[in-house]
Amino acid sequence: TLDAYQVINAMYDGLTDIDASDPENPEIVPHVAESFEPNEDASVWTFKIREGQTFAGGEEILPSTFKRSWERAAELA
């Protein structure tokens, strides 16, 4: 059966992905984000979105796209 992560992963491109080519040492890698890094205590993460990323309908993917999604998810929690 599919777990929730697999379903969501199949439906949406995320800022990051998991490279499980080495199952013993899976690694988080950039996906829609070009790069990402934490502040000193890892309480804030900064993601740089790849230029030219668009939704299927042609609308540009912006940092605010992800911000709105996380805010919506937090409201539903």
C-alpha cells in the first residue's frame, strides 16, 4: 500500500527530494529549490528557488507559492 508521503510525493514537486540511491544513507537533495541552508541553530532555513520553474498551467513558481502552502497547512492543523 502507499503511505501518505508516497501519495503526496507523486502529486507535488517539493522544495527538496530524497535521494535513496544508497538505502543505508538516504540524502535530502534540492528539487524545486536550487539550494537550501539553515541558519546557525537550524531554526530558519533559506531556500533558493530554481529560475524558470512553472506549474503545468504555465504560472511561475515563486517562494511565495511555498509560503502560502505552508501557511494554509498550518491553519488546517
